Amino acid sequence: MPKRVDHDERRRLIAAAVRRIAADRGLEAVSLGEVAAEAGISKGLVQHYFATKDAMLRFATGTLRDHVEQRLGTPATLRDTIVALLPLDDASRAEALVANAFLVRALKDEEIAGRFRTGHAQLAEVLTTMVAAAQAAGELAADLDPAREADLLLAVAAGLGDAVLLGHRTPEQAIALVDHHLFRLEARETGLARAIE
Amino acid sequence: MPKRVDHDERRRLIAAAVRRIAADRGLEAVSLGEVAAEAGISKGLVQHYFATKDAMLRFATGTLRDHVEQRLGTPATLRDTIVALLPLDDASRAEALVANAFLVRALKDEEIAGRFRTGHAQLAEVLTTMVAAAQAAGELAADLDPAREADLLLAVAAGLGDAVLLGHRTPEQAIALVDHHLFRLEARETGLARAIE
């Protein structure tokens, strides 16, 4: 089905152009003309695939999700997963910017909100499983609630991500803070004392 | 100087209109016509005070900062301060949305970036002082590095703020996670064991 593949590729090409513009100048700069120019195709072709700006933005958030999942892949450790959530290279930085650009819109558009919600829930689930596995391996304290720690870890990653993005903290400082947070969750001799107090 | 006061009030009126539009529909919706309509004044009057959209946006981020500081006020405890950073009511929700709307722009506009940086540094300083005070009062563990814990607390608040804003977590869940994080920082008998291990 060569024709079908071609259509999908063109949609992805357009979505990639939308994301680059959003990361660079925000959603306010996403227009038919700008997207066509960025994608190197005609306005008519953009309109052929996406009748409205909303439709284009919705599709762009869908491919964003794919990119995040691809980038996370199957990291070896909980720590690697948290660090992979930080905007430490150009690709992850662009993703964080695009996600931020879409945030206000996510509150008004149920389809985009749904994608954000699903992404957050999936990440929370992955982290919960990893915390539980680290407990089973004796690395993290046995008295931790995996789901609660996953929520907190997601918040730490999101907050540090913004700080790195805005240049308030360096990537090295952010990683050190992740390690500092994780250190407190580690299994150690005082774990028993804490559990029975 | 009645005339001078009037000018300041009009600028603030316009900035408030910019913030309401940004919180509701994002920066993409901020235009001369929309701002004039939202503020209930003529386009010509808006232009009289702000020659460009950039000038208007810069001024709006300045008043945003004032609002955040006013709202934080002088909270009694570290916990109250962290909770006050969360978008739990309409005013703080609007502030968080506006800050998000301005994030991409902050990366391109040195003046707006400077305001974000100053705000982050001031908050970090306030929290560092509060952590140190809580240590002196014997509430938080003596072996904590106040500046490091302040950084982590800011990240937790920012990350939980996004989760609440997007409806991924309820205000109650976010507050419970703040309390859970703070609980681990508390001074307790095992503190000594941890310090000497």
C-alpha cells in the first residue's frame, strides 16, 4: 500500500514542522503559511491533510507522544528513566517546549487533554512498576508506596525539567537533585527503625 | 500627581486583560483587538501605552511577578509556602497558566527570561531560609543542605502544579504528596543513624 504510506509520511512531515515552530516560537506562530514554509510544501497540500489548525495541532500532539515513548525506550534503571525525562539534549528540549506550548490548549481541547492524561498515566505506571521492582531487588526501602513515589518522582522530573529549560538550573544540577531524591528512597539499615516508629 | 497614577492604572488594566486572555486561550490569542475588547478600551488607547505586542507582554509578566509575591505574602510555615505555590484556586491557577503561556517566549526574550530567573532565585532564597529556620527549630533534620532541599521543593511544587493544572492529580493528592515529601525531611531519632552511616 505505497499510497497510504505516503499520506502518513506527509502527515508526519507536517506534524514535525508544527512541533519545530511551536518549540521555537510557540503555538501563536503556528499558521498555515508558516507550517507550509517550514515543511517545504504548498499551503494547499497542508490544507489537504488538515482542514483546520486544531486538527493539525491534535495530530502533532499525537506524534509527540510517540516520540517521547521512543526516546524513553526501555531504560535499564529507575534513575535512567527519570533522567531521560529531563530536557537534556536538543530532542528532549524540543519535546518539553512543545508540551509546554500545548498546555493551555490541553485545558480547552478534550482530545489533546486526553493525550496528556494518557501519557501521564502511562509514565506513572512505568515508574510505579520500576519502584516496586527496585524494592523487590532490595535497592529501595520496602516501606515505600510505589504509586506514591512514582507520582512524586514524576513531579520532581517535571519541575526540574522546567528549571533546566529556563536555564535556572544546569543539567548537572538537575541530575544531582534526582540522585539526592532517590538516595533518600534507598533501602538502608535505618529503614527498619523508620518502619516501626 | 493624579495624571501619573491614572497612566499606571491603565497599564495595569491592560496587563490584566493580557493575562486573562493568555490564561484562557494562550499567547496566540493576545492581539491588539482582543486586548482592547477584554480591557473595555479602544485599540488606540492600548497602542498609546504599548507600541508593540512584545512591550505589552513584557509589562504583563512584570505585574504577574507582583501578583505571585502578593499572594505568597508571609506564610507561616514552609509547608504553607509550598502549598501556596500550587494552583489550587482561580487566582493561582490563572497565574500558573500565564507563566506557562510565557515559557516559550521567555527563552527568546531576555527581559522576560530575566523576570523568570529573578522570580525563581527569590523563591529559592525564601525556601532556603525557611528550611534553615525549620532546622534551627528542630523540625527538619540537621544534616540537610537548605539550598539543595529548597531546589528540590521548588521542583516538587512546579511539577505537582502542572499535574493539578492538567487535572492529572487533585489538589488533595498534590498536598498529600507535598506532606509526604516534607515528612522525609523531618528530624527524627533515625537522623543520627543516617548521619553517621
